[in-house]
Amino acid sequence: MLIITCPFCGPRDEVEFACGGEAHIARPLADNKISDADFADYLFMRDNPKGLFLERWRHSAGCRRWFNVARDTVSNEIVEIYPMGSLPAKTAAKTTYKTSWRRDTAAEKAATPSRSKAGGSK
Amino acid sequence: MVSRSAASGSPQTQRQRAVARIDQNAPINFTFDGRSYRGFAGDTLASALLANNVHLVGRSFKYHRPRGIMAAGSEEPNALIRLGKGAYAEPNLRATQIEIFEGLYAESQNRTPSLKFDIGAINSVLDRFFPAGFYYKTFMWPASMWMRYEHVIRHAAGLGKVADDHNDPDRYEKTHAHCDILVAGGGATGLMAALQAAKSGARVILADEQNEFGGWLLGEADIKIADVPALSWVSDIVTELAAMPNVTLLPRTTVFGYLDHNYLTLNERVTDHLPSRPAHLPRQRLWKIRAQQVIIAQGAHERPLVFAGNDLPGVMLAGAVRTYINRYGVCPGQRAIVVCNNDDAYRTALDLHHAGAYVVVTDLRATATGPLMRAVRNAGIEILHGHAIIAAYGTHRVARVEIAPVDDSVTAITGDIDHRDCDLIAMSGGLSPAVHLHSQARGKLQWDDAKLCFRPSATHEPSFNIGACNGSFDLVAGLKEAVRAGTKAAAATGHKATTLDTPDVQIHKQSWRPLAAWKIPNGHASGRGPKAFVDFQNDVTASDVSLAAREGYQSVEHLKRYTTTGMGTDQGKTSNINALAILADALGNEIPAVGTTTFRMPYTPSNIGAIAGRDIGDLFDPVRLTRMDDWHRAHGATFEHVGQWMRAWYFPQDGETMQQAVNREVKAARTTAGLLDASTLGKIDIRGRDAAEFLNRLYTNAWSKLGIGKCRYGLMLKDDGMVMDDGVTTRIGENHFHMTTTTGGAAGVLDWMEEWLQTEWPDLEVYLTSVTEQWAVATLSGPNAGKILQDAGIDFDLSPAEFPFMSMKEGHIGGLAARIFRISFTGELSYEINVAARHGLALWTRLMAAGKAYGITPYGTEAMHVLRAEKGFIIVGQETDGSVTPHDLGMDWIVSKTKPDFIGKRALARHAMEYDDRKQLVGLLCSDPATVIPEGAHAVLDPNQPLPMKMLGQVTSSYFSPNCGRSIAMAMLKGGHALKGQTVFFPMLDGSVLKAEIVDTAFFDPKGARIDG
């Protein structure tokens, strides 16, 4: 069982948290021209990498706040925990963000321009 | 030297001498397979049976071969017994780990009718027909026979039988603990590491699976540490540790699981060793420990040698033989043959000799020199170098062996076969470090070509492997590692202590480089000749492994599943390396290239009761009760579980069936008034500057213009456009809303809203609070609802002009402050009366009293379902299943065309949403008005079409409607909206076919004329 350090409550057992899946999936604006297939990149496609993964967690049995976690899926090492709406600061996590296939997708480009610059928060 | 033991009349013929761990003044009586025996305090069931010269203790899994006691610890593959009687019976326990107590009752397993005569043993004669993968090969065809095969296989498979009475009467507890350093294993190195760590002030937990600390030293005779006998050194350290407030000692506690981030699970057998269990103590305790640092000192397991007949009772591991002699004072045989590929077994030869047995050493190695060999030779023990036992024979115990000279690589017999009589074989194939915990934590292994074993290498977790489990079999080296690990682990937790001196050790020097000899030749081709076992528990032979390799099972993971090597309760502790080596040999590959299978928890089987602990029965899951619950119970309500809630299902009056009660309740709600406890509905208080905007994005319809005090029904979608929840939300103030959700969806909806607020729209200022339990809700419904409310003392005007449908007013009922919502889930004039939770029961009884004159009728969830179905109202989760859009439900009217965005909007515009074969909601009227079509029944257009029939969809709701005077149903059918007026059929399991007409879903009062009473 992982120990996850909630940014608001401190280190707690994994049972207090819920994993919200992949982070940094920007939601396309409603009035967009992207195809159903491009929209599916946002709606359905999720990564399942072996190695560093940027994901969202919620302290569901605690403060109920969401935050981002950079976790190595092989070792389960938690490399970084950073706030919703921001990007990771550690080099490895930054690289994971930058090299994600999502950065080139029409779905991401169709998200809020300001949010797309921030890399999306969801 | 055979002598009678101290207890008079005891036939413990093999008890040799007084030893410290056995109290000969404390005899203990026990029963095995119906016979009474006597042992002493300190005995295990295995040592006590051996003291009574009982070697045959079980039958094997597949061939039902006679099996005896092979080991002295948790690695025992053979001596599995069923302990206890009735509800207390527990199967598959290792006799080597059971401490005996007065009155202990044990039975052997896998034998019919008796251990000595077992009809299953015919399998051993028919072994040609039971090759590796037998079940896979045999029970394949024809497919139609599979169900019958399964019965046969299930009967043949498995080990012992669980208790006949499945209600375990024992109590189990759980303990959660934190420590700086957890030491797994209390042998020499574990103790040393624990002491070093504890001296620094770090919080240390030391756990060991045995009843006392000392590990393998408990079974040794001639070792001195720090100039005192090893066990004196052990007891000094244990005494010192026990006195330290920062140390917790856990004997009889197996660390059986090593999970992420140094989270470990331990099973403590608190009272298993006691003849009666004190009421204040649990039987076992599950420890869940989070450790900053872990020191693994699990030790090593001795490997068997693979020779023909190596599974006979009386064939034991050499180290185990030493343990029985030195720890328990039991010499397991009088004519012993030691067979080995290493130095260590020579110590067994010496101990056997000193215990009075006649010993011959058969060393696979052509030469071996050193102080140990000299000591053996000086004792006058015969040593046969370059020889092997090529076969062992006997009926219920080994009686005779064939010994022959072998070549240097132990692959061929090079000379004449010599026959010797014997009653004990002590075998040693080298040591395998117990890397289980390290591997469970996904630590890597490396092959040590000199010591012929896998050793731990890199790990992700902050942990250390020390001593034998690290491949450091030499005690001095192990103790050095222990001091080092204890120091480092303490430092990592911010603690420091002076480094302890590694104590002097007096022990025969020996080499730890065994000879690689994985399969001893017997002069027959593979698959012929007597069987040589690799995995004793699963009856896997060397030729099975070779056969599997020839048949293409070249991956070690495939080999494991095909032959079952390494499975079972011992998880291959003694068999894994031998199997790998033989597979590697068959493949012409190196052992490290073949690799190992994954070690998974548990290290040894853990009782399910301990894992469940107290979380059983009423404590399995919390139960939520409404404030009116007492009244419902007092009035005979039947209840149903809705999530964690207990809701009144219906209120039967004397002698009524469920159908009669529900019919009466449903009728009353439409003819006079019904009262429903709706307290369980999810309620969320929404406040903030952007509350209306948030609802606009959350629901499919528009919310900005909703007036204060007005209510609106809303449908919530996932972003894929599928319905996830519904409910009525009311505007309490400009920036304040009261949302209701389904009972089951409440928590999920709150999470959902928080997710969007926090992760997608953090710019919105909205605050959410769950108020489900702050309000008690009574729903009064029916033509007389208004009159009853008047009589109950409402303090405002109820006329439809003043208090129209879909609005909310705050007021008082008989002095109770209330929020009253004029909303309706029945289609009748209806008031949802919310009061502070503590007034719930008062409200309910006042309404019942006021309504008495009108024949007010309390109704439960079943009547609620019927009433809403009569109106064609959906229930999310009954009509919907996560693949249903508003359009599918015929609810286009609730989806805004003008809002720029809401959750699910873009997804609803997907091309796939336009397919005309989507399942759509329709009403059904069965051709027989008295017949209620079963929910879940599948509809077809033509009941006479060939199989498999083309299915249209399924019935989602189906009831008898007393108000319609007939059965009604709703269904989700492919292209259902276009099928209105057509007939569909429902083929039933009994061969009959029901027929129904597709109609609108509003069965009763379709125009909604009754809403104002």
C-alpha cells in the first residue's frame, strides 16, 4: 500500500485516496471543429505506461482535494506531488509531460487556449 | 542407545536424550488418525510423531504415495495434516510448525479409507497415464462432457478438507503498527541486526515464525558464539531486547506479505499452541506494519536431491535431521545414509553418529576435504566419495537403497550398484536463500554460480537482506552484515549507536560451494524407472519437467502452470531451484537465462479468518438508518438494502403477502394519501457566486433563470453523454441551491461535482456540502395530501396559486421548522417535507396522526417503484446502465440546444449517437394482463426464429399496477421508439413465450391531470 503525501493533510495510506487516472488531459471546448476520432483522444484514450506516469489523485477519505502525482508504475516510487492546474517541476516528470503523445493532438489544441498553455488541469 | 523416555509407559522409542528445548517432565497427550500418542512440551507435531517412530503421515496429492516428514520448518511440503474437529478443523497445516498441546487432535489427508491402505495409490501404478498436464490433455473432448469432467477433477484436486461447519467460532484481531525498523526473522543475524538497530533508540519490531527466537541455531549442537553456547548467546540478546521499551518482539509471527512502500503483513498465532483459548485473546492477529526500513533475515531452505524414491517416508533434509536430534532429542532413524553435494551435511553425519545411529556418507563429489570431513572420518564414519543414492525403496518407509559410483558431473553411473539397508536418508542438495519477501517487494535476483543459488540484488524498497537469505551462509559473514544493516537502517531513520563488535564464532569451517548435481541418474531413460520427485507437494517428477520442456513449455512461467511445480501451499520452497535447473538442462540453457517465477504473498498460508478479522457479520459494512427507522420497525416494515441504507420496503398488515401489501399501499397513494420515508435521498447544499453557472454546466437543461423558491428536475450526464444521475434541485437564494440525488448516487455525485470544480473549472466559486443526513424527509402523496398537511398544522397557504407545483416554501408544521417542496415522484399532489433530522420521527408521527382520519398509508420503496412506473418515470440505474442517453430515454426535452456547454454536450453530437439501433425506452403491455413479465427478460420480434435468436433488448422494470388493473413494464429495445404498436415476444426458460405490445411509458394519467390533487 502506497504512502501518498496529501499536499493539505500530509502523508497518509493509499486507502484514504482515490486515483483519478491520467493527468493533463485538456477538455476540448464545446464549440470546436474536431472530428469524433480526435474527440475520442480526450474522451476515451488513456495511457498505461511502464515507468513514470502523471496521474490525478483525490484525498477522498480526507480533505477531498485533488492533486497531481508523478508515479513510477514499476517501482511505485512517487517522484513528485504538485497542485492541480500546474505542471511538474522535476526533470523526469517534465519530460514525461512534454513527450506525451497528447501534446500534438487536435483534442488538446481544441481546449481552452489559456488552459492549453498551462497544459490543462484535468 | 535406544532408550525409553522419562514418562512411564510412553512409547517414544526414538526420544534419544534430554535436550534443553524439550521438557521431559511435561508430557502431552495427543491423537493422530485415531491413535493416542505422547510427546513433551516443546515438541512440534512432527517431532512428537517421529519420537513415536511414526514416519508415514500423509498421502501425496496426485499419486497418493506414502509421504513422511521431510523438513523441520515452514518449508515442509509433505506433512500436511488436518488439525482439530468440527468447526475448529483446519486443513493443510504443516506438522513441522504445530506446537503440540494436551488433547491435540490431528488427521492425515488425501487417504481413503486409511493412511496405510489407500485406494488412490493405484494412481501411482497407473502413472504412465498421469503425465505432466494430464488434466489438460485428458479432459478436453468432447466439450459437452466438460461439466461432468469438472466434477471428477474437483473431487480429485485439492489437498485437505475444510471444516464441515463453515461458521468459524474463533475470534481474530487486526493491529496496525508503525516502526522505524522491522526485522523479519529472529535467527542469529536477525537478532544481531535488531540489537544493533535497537541500541540507537529506533523503534524496532522483530518477528519470527517460530515459537522461540534463534532460527536454525535452535537445531544445532556444537556452535559457540562469543564463547558461550549459541543458544545462550541467543537468550542473552532476546533478554536484552525484551527489556528495551523501543523493541517489540513477535514470536509465532510470520511476515507473510511485503507490499509497496514498506507495508508488511504479519500473522501472529496468539493462542494456537494452547489447549484452550482464553476468551480475552484472539486466536490469531493480523499485523499491518508500515516500516521506514526493513531488514530481511529469513534464512535459507535446504534443497532435496532428486533421486528415485526420494519421496519415501524416512527421506529427510539433512538440516532437518539435525534439528530433530538437537532441538527435540529425537533421532529419526538408526541406520542412516547421508547423501549430499556439499560440506554442510557432514555435520548431520556427526550428529547422527553422536545420537547413536549407524551412518554412511554418500558424497556426490569425487573429493572433499576440510575439518568437517576429517571429524567425520575420525569418528569412524564411512564416506563414499563420488557416489550417489540412485534409488531408494520401501513400502511405508525407506528400507533399502542402491548406491553407485557416478561421474564428476553426476550424469552417469560408472560402476557396480551396491545395496544397503537403511531406515533414514538425510539428503542435502545445497541451500536456497529464502528470497520470498525481497521478491514480493519486486526486488531483483541474481544467480550465484559458486553457491548455486539465487540471491537478492536491486530493490525499490528501503530494505536490507542479511545472512543466509542474502546468500551469506557463513555465520560470521552473516553477523557482519547484520551489524552493518542494523547501523545503516537506524541511520536512515535518524538514529545512531556505537557499532557492536561482531562476536567470535566457534564452528567447523566449511565450504559453501556445492556441486551442481540436479538430477541423479538411475540407469533408466527419462520417464522410465522409479520416480524421482522435484516438487513433493504437487507430485511433480524430474521426468515431468523434462517432458514439459520437450512439449514446448520452455518458459518457466508456462512450466509452472503446466506441471504445477512450485504451486500449492509450500509455493515451491524446496522445489523451485531443482525444477529450474532441470528445465535449464532440458533446454540446454543456463539457469539464470531460464529465470524464476514470481514469488507472491503469502510466504506461508494465512488463515482467511485472520485476514477478515472482526469485519464480518454486522461489522462487515456500516448500516445507515433513517430517523424514522424505529417507527418502521414498530409497524412491521420489511426492509431492503439500498447501498448502506436500510429502507422500508413495504409494510405488511396481518397475513398480507408482499403483493397484497404493495397493492394496498399503491392504491392508497392514489385514492387518499401515502407517506414515504424519503430521508435517504442524496442532498447537496450548493453555494457561491457561480452556483447557477455551475449547475448550467453540470445538468443538461438551463438553470440561470430559475426563480428563487422554484424547483427543477435535472439530468446529469458523464462527459461521454450517458445518463449518470437525476434529481430535483431548488433555488433557495440567488447563490444558494439545494440538490437532491438518487439514494445510491449521492456520494458519487458529490465527488463528481468536486472533481469538475477542482480540476476543470477552478475559476468557479462554488462550495459543496453534503447535507443528506442533516435533513429528514417525509413525502406525503395523494389527493388528500393537502388536507392532511392542513390538519397537521401547516402555517402557510397551500393553494396551487400560492404554492404551485415545482416550488418550495419554508414554514412550520405543528411548530416544526420545515422546507416543503411541491414535487412529485408519483404524479399525485405531493409534498416532500424536509425537517431537521432530529425532528424526523416527530414529523412522521404528526403526519400519521393527522392523516388517520383519511386512511393515510405508509408505503415503502416497492410501492414507490410501482407508483413511478405507472407514470413512466425512470430510475437511474434501473432503466439506465451507463450506456443510455437522454434521447434513448425519450427525454430530448431536457437537453438544452442553446447552452454553449454542459458535461456530455459534445459527446451527444457524436455520429454513433444517431444510430437507429440504439436501445430506447418503451412501455410494454403483456397480452395477459395478469402476467408480470420478469425483469431482465429478453425481447425478440419472432419467437420461432432459429437459435441464436436476435435479441432486441431487455425488460428493465415490471410490476403489477393495481391502479391500471393490469401488469405494466418498461424495456430498453433496439430502435424501440419506432416500434410503437408492434408486438414483441419473450421466450422463457420453461419454453413458454410471453407476448407484449409496445406502448408509451406513461401508463397512468398520461396528461398529468392529478398533480394538483
